Amino acid sequence: MRLLTLGVLLVVVGLVGLVGTTWAFAALYAPISGPGPIGPFGGVASCMPPALDGQVIDVTLSDMGGMPGAAGMMGRGGMMGGRMMSVSVSRSAVPAGEVSLRVRNTGMMVHELLVLPLTSGAPGARAVGPDGRVDEAGSLGEASKSCGEGEGDGIAPGATSWVTLRFAPGRYELICNEPGHYAMGMFTELDVR
Ligand SMILES: [Cu+2]
């Protein structure tokens, strides 16, 4: 009887340990590697975007926390492209029409993606207000919902958001407008022809 109790106890402890380790491992690596996973509080399936219409662009939002070896890079005083945070795209030019942005946050902070027309000058040149944000006037749309489409409260680390928009030919700027992020490098240009 005692042996049986001990056996059951050991199995339970073993299972808890296994689940705990797997969970911790997933939480640690989800923001950095592989498609799909969204960190400790969600399932992979819930964060898989559906098939999206039009041209699909994969957008990656990152910050120092999401980069392997970030601490070492800071120690050497160097950062990728001189930026602490970034927005990168799988394609920087697409034909006009329907375009879907599949936006993944690989960083450690909450980010978002906004699409603004770029009427003149280089990307990154917008005036930043006292609140650390830029004017969103003229925005075509945004992907800022964790594991969802369109507008939300921001994309959690490891999560994906998506949005489908209709683009006229022109220059656009894809930015993150969380306070301070634009100034820290979260912008990139998208050209629509
Ligand atoms: Cu951001």
C-alpha cells in the first residue's frame, strides 16, 4: 500500500516536473525561434494567421530583448544597424492592390504595426511628440492585436497580428508607435507600384 502511494506520488512529481520544464523552455525560446509559438499563455494554434488575401508580407518587430546574445552586443557597444529596435519586412516593394501584413513580434516588449503614407523624405524622419509618439493622421490601418486581425491593445511578445489593406501606388512607412519606439528605430519603408 505504501509502495503504491509512493509510486503514484513519484509519477505525479515526474509529470509536474516534465510539464514545468517544457513550459519554461517554451517560454524562454518562443519569442526567438520558429514560426507560430506565442509564449507562455497561448497555444500555437490560436496564433496561426488564417490564409490571407493578396500579396502577403511578413513583418518582424524586434527589440534588443529578442535578439540572441543581446547582452553581449550591448557590451561591445554595437547594435544591429545602430538600432535598438526594428521593423523588418520580407518584401519592401509590392504591386498595388490588396496586401496582407503578417506581423510577428519577436521582441520582449509589446509592439504594434501602423501603416502611414510617406509623402516626402526618408522613413524615420517624422516629428516625435512629447509623449514619444508620432502623429497617426492618414493611417491606412494597423495590426496591433495579439493573435488577431487589425486593431488591438498591442502585440504581445511572441505573438502575431495581421491585417489586409488596399494600397494605392506610393511610398508608405510601417512603424511601431508605442511610446519611444519610433525614435529607437521602429520604422521601415514599403513601396507600392
Ligand atoms: Cu515597438
